[in-house]
Amino acid sequence: MKATTLLFVFITIVHCIFEDSTHYLSNMTSIPTKASPDSPEQRPSAQFLLFGDSITQSSHQTLIPLLSTLYSRRLDIVNRGLSGYTSVAAAPLLPHIFPAHSTTKTPLMTVFFGANDACLPGNQQHVPVEQYASTIRKIIQYPLIAKGGTHVLLLTPPPIDEWQLDSNGGFGSSRRAAVTKVYADAARYLAVEAAGPDWTGPNVTLVDVWRLFMLEAGWSDDNATSGTSDEEYLPGDARREKSAALARLLSDGLHFTVEGYELLYREMERVIRTSVPDACPERLPMVFPEWQDVVGDPGWERGNNGEGRL
Ligand SMILES: *[C@@H]1O[C@H](CO)[C@@H](O)[C@H](O)[C@H]1NC(C)=O
Ligand SMILES: *[C@@H]1O[C@H](CO)[C@@H](O)[C@H](O)[C@H]1NC(C)=O
Ligand SMILES: CC(=O)N[C@H]1CO[C@H](CO)[C@@H](O)[C@@H]1O
């Protein structure tokens, strides 16, 4: 009897807390506005999802403030970078990461793996290039991505700098410039496939980070076969002279300096503006109305039912 009473009291308390918070939240979010309550302005949670490895994870002081400024009050920049992860390790987490379209719109998403997959065989992180490509394809074709109309920015893995890596005990000689290039090529082919007529999945645009950095290092598209013969080595290959550009862009031969992130940001913005115009900040609705439309408006400040919202 006593136990039953206690249980009843407990359930009642939980119920009250739940009810209260539900009302509190609904009062907070059902703000009267000149726009309809179902309009995009009423959905403050639209996001730009960054899905990748440590290069994504460690971008909070560099790439993320730049993107947050660009998309201020339009998209929340959500960092789902997982340090050390390969495409294969990260893929099973996508259902836990990608939000349901009914609650959160995701107009843009990056997929940025390969830097770890490209570790040489024998390393814990090594993923064969065919498996890297098929896993990236699987990630992009995760059904909710296309269903919600998300546009995927597929980033090629950046080049590595063997000069820096080999002098860094932590990474040692786990990666080679010519090998990482093959993974970048695979991502590029995947973007071509995604642009083709047989593709079923979301819209995909390539952000060719490898090419972007290598152009800075003096490589050109005419050198596209570099690294395949012993005579011509890629910038970053320890068999040729040190690349001053890669030393500027990479902090340890693998991760980015501030300058590297800034270069990536400018390229991402350029690609979005030229290839994904619908996701340009100016085209996206602002979250909540401009202050001129609400401050001093008695209807707004009282709330829908004239009781006040807080
Ligand atoms: C891809 O982009 C086109 C043109 O903007 C659009 O009509 C189409 O719905 C998009 N497809 C998906 C799956 O989002
Ligand atoms: C690219 O190729 C040109 C012509 O073969 C060569 O002079 C140049 O050094 C190469 N650049 C790089 C970065 O390999
Ligand atoms: C507009 C709205 O949802 N108002 C609710 C605010 O919360 C109280 C209880 O806390 C409800 O009674 C109102 O209906």
C-alpha cells in the first residue's frame, strides 16, 4: 500500500515536470509573428552538419567561426568530426548523427574522410581504397540525406607532407604522399559518379581539398600523373625538396594550420556560391524575425494568448 502510494506520487511528479516543460517549451517556440507559425523562421534548428575526422573535429577556432559568421542566424554549424576515425569506423554512427528531417532541416553537409583511411597497410587505420570509396558512397546514400534534400559537399582528403610527418614521432611514416593522392582521386571519381545519370542519392558537389592545397604547392593539373613514376614526385614527397606551401598549410604534415583552414573556408564558400546557390546564406530564411518587426509590438511581447511567454 505504502509502496503503491509512493509510486503514484512519483508518477504524478514526473508527469507534472513533463507537462510543465512541454508547456514551457511550446510557449517559448510558438512565438506569434507576422510569419505563419509553420514558416521556416519558426525552425531555429536548421543545420550545416560537418561529418569527418580530426581535421573537422579540431576546426572550432578556425573553420567553424568563419562558417558560423557566414550562416549567422540561418544555419547552426554542427561539428561531428571524430578524431582518428576512418570512413569505415564513422559510417555506423551516421544514423545517430543525422537528424530526422521532421525536427531539423539540414540543407548542407560535409563528408570529409580519407586522411586516416590512407594510412599504409599494417597501420590500425588502414582502409583499402576500394573500401574507402564504397563506404563514402554508402554514407552519402544514407536515405535520410536525400529524403530531406540535403546537399552533400564531398571533400577530398588533403595532401600530406612527408617532410613534416617523418619528423613527427606521433605519425611517423604511416602515410605517403602518393598513396593519399589515390584516395583523393577515388573521392573525385565518386563525385563524377554522383553527377551521372545512374546516381540515386542526394546532390553532391566536390570540394577538392587535395587539388586546392597542391595548386598552392606548385602542382598543376598538367602534372596529374606526378607520383606515378620515380622521376616525378609529388610536392610533399620526401624524395623531393621540401614544399614551403605545404609547410604553411599543414601544421604536422597532416592537420591544418590557421592558413590551411582559411584556404579551405574560402573554397567551401566559393563552391557553395557557384554550385549550391539555394544554400547561400542570403537565400536561407533568417531564424526569427528582424527586431524592427517585433520590438515594441504589444502583440509580440504579450504572446499569443496575452498571458506573456515567460
Ligand atoms: C538536386 O538538385 C536539383 C536542382 O536544384 C533539385 O531539383 C533536386 O530536387 C535535388 N535532388 C535532391 C535529391 O535533393
Ligand atoms: C609540373 O610539371 C612541369 C612541367 O613538366 C614542371 O616544370 C613542374 O616542376 C611540375 N610541378 C610540380 C609541382 O611537380
Ligand atoms: C500558447 C501556449 O502554449 N500557452 C501555454 C503556456 O503554458 C501554460 C501552462 O504553463 C498553458 O496553459 C498555455 O496554454
